[in-house]
Amino acid sequence: MNKMSEGQSKHCQQHGGGSRSGEHSHPGAAWRLASGNRLAGPAGPWCAGASWGRQLAVLVLLACLAAVLVGLAGNMQSWALHRGEVLITLGGIACWRWGWFVLQNLRAMAYRYWAFPRLRRAAERAVARYGPVPEVTILATTYHEKRWITDAVFTSILTELSGLPGLARRPRLIVVTGGDDDDRNIREVFARFQPQVTVERSWWPPELTLLREGRGKRPALGLGMESVAAGHPRDEGVVVVMDADTLLQPGALLKVLPLFRLSPPVAAVTTNETGWVRGPAWFAEWIALRFGLRHRSMCSVSLSGNLLCLTGRLSAFRSSVITDPGFRAQVECDVIDHWLWGPFEMLSGDDKSTWYWLAARGQRMLYVPDAMATTIEVVQGSGVTRALANIRRWSGNSLRHSWRAIKLGPRKLGWFPWWSLLDQRLTMWTVLFGPAVAVLAIAAGRYEIAAGYLLWVLCSRLCHAAIAWRQGRRFSAYYVPLQVLSDWAVALTKLWVLFHPAKQNWLNRGGRTLDTTRGSDFHAMRTGLAHYLYGFSCAALVIIVGLLVGFLPLLREARLFLRSSPDPQAMEATTSQPKPLESSPHEQPGH
């Protein structure tokens, strides 16, 4: 039996405040099948993107900006003759990044159109031979969620469960809530959901268990997993772990469950995602862009039979994984050790904890690109503040967990997933090379160089935008500028988290913050050193870029300072010799 590590036991408290005595409910026999997963009524206004009028306006602005930049940048011949250092420096980085970009896309296409269809056919053969998955449990966490979101999400869950064939046991729906309002809303959905089941099913209706935990998502997941284990599920059963703001699109479970009959066995899977936003149109476009690029990355890494994240919004696990005490301990309280701050407890990032536990044991994980889930985002207040908070949480957690994963080595993770983690840590530096060149160029009055860089960025990001266009099957003019700004924000955020990993917050889940190092020894001195290292790193990056592109001519002028001084005796002899008098051209010889 796996036990919580010593570091975890020192930093995590026993979670005794959750309610273990769950409330069980069984709906009646008369059911009416829900028509679909579309939101209605109080849900509006909500959107998947900006209107075509706004798209056209952004497109015109981008075209005007590109025209101005072309005029400022000059022609290519002038760049080749007078700005060779800039071209060589940025061109070398660009070749590296574009080579990685092409490799990622080729692997993604290979998985989506060759490897995964073969996996799908193999899963169908396995189901025909061994039968479908015998048990299904849904474990959801919610915290004072809006009523209309709860209605839509749990209607989609019950609709999916009602269509599952061949279950040997009544499905379970375990929900860990944050208050009485959540319990009441969920029970109302159960009472209203009355599907018309044409075939008599001995395992219907599902068993509903409501638990209470208000201290955060990690304790809530730990409490829910303990309830799963208490039900003694079969090892070959499946537990779907999801957030209560994520919709299951039609057929999602029917596409996910067969993969758990594959051999060698699959320990966990995660699905494709889309997003619906109640808030600014640009925020909806940004979410769509991120999900499009996520799809590409997931397909690419999954070709190696591994993943880099088991998304907390929706992932499915083999029951034997959920019931393992070591797995539950890792999720409930994950502690990371940092060279400056020592061990600190994680606030969020449960999706990285679940992935790391499985990766460290060499378990097989897959991405299911044809199973879709939809995340509902409600933006209250400033959309910029919410976006930056999401970046700090998503990118920060990736950086916090990546180093210990890299130390697992390529033999454990596979060469491509291992290099992908290493590349993520290198990218936060290379992304900032271009902006540093632009800032130095503006400071030096070389506006054509800054314009040339910005023009290159706009053109190159078209390829990234095209991936999201293909994934979402729609054009968006917002993707290019949002991709540029997002890349810069992510790089700066990761650089900050590199030296301040223990400072964490979660804006949209009760405004939670956590820093378990605040009471540690020499906290003020460590904080000052972290600030200094962050500032020093930023300054060093600018200086190195300036030296490479020639804006700081230290390398060219170093010979003026490093040249060896001449022999002083030779200089004295030279100065002591009298210089011959020059005769005037008007003087005649002999006068």
C-alpha cells in the first residue's frame, strides 16, 4: 500500500471537516429524456465568440497595422545589408522554434488521423470480445455554482448515463458541494430529469451521493475519492472526475469508456474541449484559441502513449487508480520542493498531480479527440483581470510541476514527452527575445527594427491561428493578436513563478490564496532574494539580447579596453628624440 510521503505529511492537515455521511437519492420511475445540452433561459447572454461585425473591424485594424509596419520596416535588401546581426540572432531562434512547431503538427496529424482511428477500432474489438465497462462512477466537485449551470451540467450527465449499455451495477453520481444551495439545485435536477427509457434497465436510476467540503478543490476530491473507494468498485470500472461547470456533449461517455478495454491497459484519458463564455467577446475568442492549441498539443504528445496533463475539467480514470490510497494522498495534498523556498503545498493543479502520479509509475494515458466536453466560463468584473488570473494559475502550475517531472527522465516518460517538458521551460526565455529586441530598438531610435519584428510576429502567428481555426471550424481575426499577447504574458508569468512558486491564487473559486511558506524561517530575506533574482534575470536577458544584436556594442568596443598597453620604455624613447625642423618652402638652400 502506498503512503503519503514524509514531506506531504508535514505540510498537509488531515481533512476531517468533510461530511462522510452522504445523502442518497433515487429518482422516480417516470422520466422524460432531455433534448440536448444547449443552455436556455437565464443563461444568456453567452457566446462562443465575437460577432462578424467585430471580426471585420479587427481584421481591418490588423491590415492597417501591417501596412504601417511594412512602411517602417523597409525592404529586405536593406535588412540583409545593414541588420545582419538582428537577422542571425532572431533567425536562429526562429529556425529552432519553427522546427519544433512543424514536428508538433506532424505528430498531431499522425495521431488524429492514423494512430487514434486504429485505437478506436481496437477498442471496439475489445468491447465485442470482453464486453463494455461494467461500472461507471461520476465524481464532480462544485462550489456555490450558478443554478442554470448546475441544471445544464447535471442534465448532460444524467443524459449520458441513461444511454450506457451493459452496466453490471447501478452507476454512481458523487458530488462534493460547497453549500446547501448546491445540494438543493442538484436534487431539483434529479427530480426533473425523467428520461423515457425504452428498454428496461435493472441498474437505473443512478445512485446520487452528496458530500460537503468547503475548504477547496483538493480536499473535495480527496473526500469524493474516499467515497468511491468505500463503494468497493471493480478494478476494471471507470471513474469520471469532472468540474461541475463542464458539460458532457452527446456521446462523450460512449466514446471514452471503450478505451479502457484496450491492452495494454489504459490508466486514464482526457477529452477534447470547447468553451462557452458569459462575458466579453474577446475572452470567448481567447478561450477558443487556447482549446484549439491544446487539441494540437494533446494529439502530439498522446502519440507517445502519454500525456502532460489530465485536465481537471474532465478526465476518466480506471477505478483501481482512484481507490489507491497513494493516489488519493497525492491529489488531496501535493507538496513540491523548491531550492529557495523549500517544500510548499499546492493550492490548485490537481490535474498535474494526478498526471504525475501515473507518469511516475509508467502508466498509459491517452487523449480522446472525438469525445467533447464544453466548459462554461462566467466572467464577472474585468475580463483582463480574469484572463491574467487564469494564466497565472495554468502556466504557473505547469512550471511548478515540470521540474520534478523532468527528473523522472526520458526512459520513464518517453523521449518526446520529456523533451516537451524541457522545451516548456526554455520557451519562456526564447519568447521574450523578440520583445527585448523591439524595446532596445525603440530605445536606440531604430524603429524599423521594431517594426520588422512586429510584422514578423503578426505573420508567424497566422500559422498558430490556423490550427485553432481548423479545430473550431470557424475563422477569427482575434486569434492573431490574442496569441501574441498571450505568449508574452505566459512567458513573463512563468519567469515570475520560477522565483515565487509558493504564491498561489484561484480567482474564480471563492478567491482562494495560499502561501504555506509565509511562516517559514527567513521569509523576508527569501522574498527579497526572489525579487532580486527576477529583476536580475530580466535585466540579464535584455543585456544578452542587446549584445547579440549589436545594440550594446560591448563586444565590438572591448578591444579598446582589453588591448595590451604599449611598452613604456619604448614610448619614452620615442618622445625623447627631437623632431627635425621642417624648412619653409619659401626658404632657399644656402641662404
